[in-house]
Amino acid sequence: MNSQWYKNQSDKEARKKELLSYLNAFDALTELLQEETLPRTEYDCPSWSHKQADTNGYNRAIRHVKSLISFKDS
């Protein structure tokens, strides 16, 4: 479980129990996010580098959210 979930929490065990109760929702969200990753940009457009940068940022954000909601080591 990512330590960011415990940041500024006085009762870490209660927080962990609360988060684990959302596990089914997190799993469903992970499945949805799997489908949201964007493919690489086509390079036939003059502004391909801007589109590629946007795609890379979007995919990075999706990976970050997926890492936050992954509790495999719990």
C-alpha cells in the first residue's frame, strides 16, 4: 500500500482497514483505467511532438493513479 495514504494520519491501522474496504471499487477502477491508456501519437502531423507530450503526460497520470490504488502487497 502506498505510504501516501497514511500521510498525516494518526491511526494508520484504521486508515488501512478503511482503504481495504474499498478494494472492490479500486479493482473496478483499475480495469477502467487499463482501457484509458492512450496509444502513441501518429507522426504525420506537424504538431506531433505536442500531441506526443500530451499523450505521455496523460499516460503517466494514469500509471500514477493505478499505483496509488494497487494494494498487491497488502
